Amino acid sequence: MKASQFFISTLKEAPADAEIVSHQLMMRAGLIKKLGAGIYNYMPMGLRVIRKVEAIVREEMNRAGAIEMSMPVIQPAELWQETGRFEAMGPELLRIKDRHGRDFVVQPTSEEVVTDVMRQDIRSYKQLPKNLYQIQTKFRDERRPRFGLMRGREFIMKDAYSFDRDQTAAKVSYQNMAQAYRRIFDRFGLTYRAVAADSGAIGGDLSEEFQVIAATGEDAIVYCPTSDYAANMEKAEALAPAGPRQEASQTLAKTPTPGKATCADVAELLGIPLETTVKSLVLATDLSNEAGEVVKTQVWLLLLRGDHNMNEIKVGKVPGLDASFRFASLAEIDDHFGCEPGYLGPLNLKKPVKLLVDREVAVMADWVCGANEADFHITGVNWSRDLPEPDLIADIRNVVAGDPSPDGNGVLAIERGIEVGHVFYLGTKYSQAMNATFLGENGKPQFLEMGCYGIGITRLPAAAIEQNHDERGIIWPDAIAPFTVVICPITPERFPDVKAASDKLYSELLGAGVDVILDDRGERPGAMFADWELIGVPHRVTIGDRGLKEGHIEYQHRRDTAASKVDAATAFDFLKGKLAL
């Protein structure tokens, strides 16, 4: 490709609404242009990156035995009504009507459609396993689309769906996809982690997120530097403390804490470690009748160490809270505790509550909690002596750096990441809802066992930029760069030898299958270099008259701070070595 024939549109400044680095640089480098809120044109430079991402994904999916198809973006509501998702999904699901008043959805995912395809054609266990995938446009009507392609409304995704005869076979398909994903992300050339993720209501351990490591990532990734353990924050287990609880050494005392409504403020006032305080969180569960009317409410008191935070996913797995829960209202809190939040605790209650204690709190001694009276806390609280031993103990907190690793091989560390892929075992959730069955070896109908596997095709370039950039612009890995090499001739219109050398190297690289672009726009060197540093092409060759007279050209990798001289006669061989051709 020659730059004069291509579409290059760079900006010196990012638009005001571009908040994060990837959004700013994609706009400035001319990779995308905003059309509407969360909706972007993929410009030629950006589309080249997307197509390279798609090609790697497609090659590895095919290699893993998956079969490509394409499902409509607009889907009949009837299928979504079968699974209940038409009503259950919030406004993120874009619902539309055609001219006849029939309901449709603009798909954010395609479990219903692919299950419908399979229930029509799969009759026998002999036809299994099967894995169908597509690379398709999706739409999610985000309330606040932001961060460019990181959280847009329209996006491209690879979604795959496996179908198996039983759980054992489904686990084989899952592992096949998990390994394919590792090959895919290895080929992208990005630093990433595959982390264990929560499996929701299905349970089990068959769920992994693929996170691109980036300081600006939205997700907290928990890992052990001395082992292979890795999980997202929702999944990571906080182990029970080792050793027995210490004996009580303080007397129970009601202590004034005027205006100190947080554990941190109380600890500072009393001159004690924050780790000796206990925070109280009040939840409620509602029991409804068939008409949907609430007939009974149970109030829960959760106790966590003052420096720890509640993990809602873990709380949602505790018996009694696993159906649904909510934070208690101020009226409910006053009714049971007789006090405003900030001074709550398990002693001196007005009405009984269900007590749930985090593992850490269960082994604490001489701790501090609210007195259920404004401006007062109680110090020297101890289990057994001051209140009964807790009946319900569970891991309900987020882990923190330094916690023991659940695999017993060190301590945990935390870094930030951007989720760009997810593999997930679905079980029979959709096949049961849609009556997708086949005849097993015993001649009886069985529900298809399913898995789903997604990669954010348009999210991945944004994540790559968040991980790979500097003050000058993007730094693409070779595998997904819009161009691998750019040739920058200096004033070739004045120096025929420069033009001839540039054209020769360009032809040689093209002949070797290198994705090369020759900048023949006639730009000044400074402007030309600034454009390519902003766009992020990883390998740049500069050819000038003075260098040719001295027998060399200049090479600079995008990460290099300065160019290096290369013998002009062997420049092609040098580049072949750099590109591992």
C-alpha cells in the first residue's frame, strides 16, 4: 500500500469527550470516527487492525474444530421469550417492532438463535459434539456509553457455542476452547492472564475470563506471583485465618465516638489499628406470594473487618441470600437497631436479625463495633463472652494483597485488567428452556449440554492500546498492527536515488508478504514521523540522500528511542531478520 492511495486522517488533539488513552489515540490516529453515542465508524486504518484480530481468531477457532456461521443481528422476540430473557433483560436489550407490530431484538448475544438451529437439526448423540461460531455485529443499549470502543453500544464480537451429549463431553469441549483462547491471545502479542471467574447460578469451576493487563483496566485481577493461581475479584477466595482465636484481654466498654461514623474515623480517634474494628452492613430478603406481594421480610446483619469490603457475588451464594437480597431501608434499620447507619452493631438490638459473619471476624478478639446509639461505639467485644458464637460464617469479602493464596503456594497480589474474552459452561440452561433435545445411546431424549465462548473483537484493539502506548502514540504488536513496516523516504522528489531505493525495498517486502506501506505523500520528515509514531506502526525505515551516499539507511522500532544505521545493501535481509520471515 502507498500512503497517497490510502486514507490517513490524524489529529493533533483528541476530542474533549475522549476520556481514556485508547479512545484518545484511536480518534487522533484516525482509526475510528464517532457517529453517535457509543457508535463509531471503523476507518480504514482501524479496520485493518480489526481484520487482523478477526483473522487470528478465525484461524484458531477453525483449528480447534469450530464451524463458522452467521446469525442475524435482528432476531425475533419469540425465541427470547422462550428463555424469558426478553422480559428479564433490562433496557440494555434493544427491542424494536416491524411494520406489522411484531417484536424483535437487536442481538447482544445469540444463545437463543443457535439453540434453535441445533434443536431443528440434532436428532442423535451420533451428531455430537458440535461447536458453531460467528464473528458478528452486536448491540447493547448502554445507559452511558463511554471510553470509545471499550464500552460502546455497537461492537463486533466472536461468539461460539458448543453442544455435547453429557457433562463429561461438555468439559472436553470447554477445555478445547480454553486452550484455543490461550493460543489466540499468545498470537496477539499481548500480556494477559486467564483468570477463574464466577459461574453464577450454574455453579462449578468452568468459567474463565481472559484479561489484558493494563493499569487503566476496570477489573481487579487477583493472582499469586509464585504459582499459577489467578481469579477475578468476585471469584477469589479469602481463606479462613490460620490458628485459634486469641483469648479476650479487654473489658466490654461503651465508648464515646462523636461524629465518627466510619471504621477509619473510629480507629483514628481511639488510636487503634483499623484491623481491630468491625463494620456492620444491613441487608434484607423479601418473601413474596404468587401475586408478587411481599408477605415477609428478613433483615440480615453482616459483619466484616473494618478494612475489608463486601463481595456481593459471594454474599449471593450464602443460603438464604442466594435467591435475591437488597440493602435494608433506613426505616428497616431504625426498626431493628434503633439507630442510624454509622453506629450499628450486633449488641443491644431492638429486634432480632439474621447474623452473617465473615471468616476473619469469626476469629477476632477484643474488637470494636457500633453501639446502636449515635456517637457511641463498643470496645473490647468478644464472641462467647459478649454475644453467642456465630452460627453462619462464610467468605463474604474481597481479598486484599498479601492474603494467603487459596492454592497454598504464596500470597496474593492484585493488578488491573481489561476483560476481552470469556469461556463459560452453560449446562442445559438454554436447551431446557427451549426443549432442545436429542436421543441418547439409551434411546431416551436428553437435553443438549452447552458452553459459550466470547471474544470482544473491537474491544481488543482498545485494550491493546491501553497496554501499549507512550507519549507519542500507539505501539502495536506486530500481529495486529495496521501495517507492519512503514518506509519513509526523505524528499524523494528531489533525490531520484532515494525514490529508487524506497521503491526497491517496498517491492522486496511486498514480495515477501510483508504488510508494508510506503509514505509517498511528500510530507516534511517531522510531520511524517509524528503521524507514524501516533498510528503506531512497529517498524520504520527511513531512507535519505545523505545516508544512501554513506551506504546506509535508518531503522527504528516503535519502542526504540533512536534510529540505528543499517547497511543499505542488506536492508531487506536485516528486516527479514527483524520480522522473523
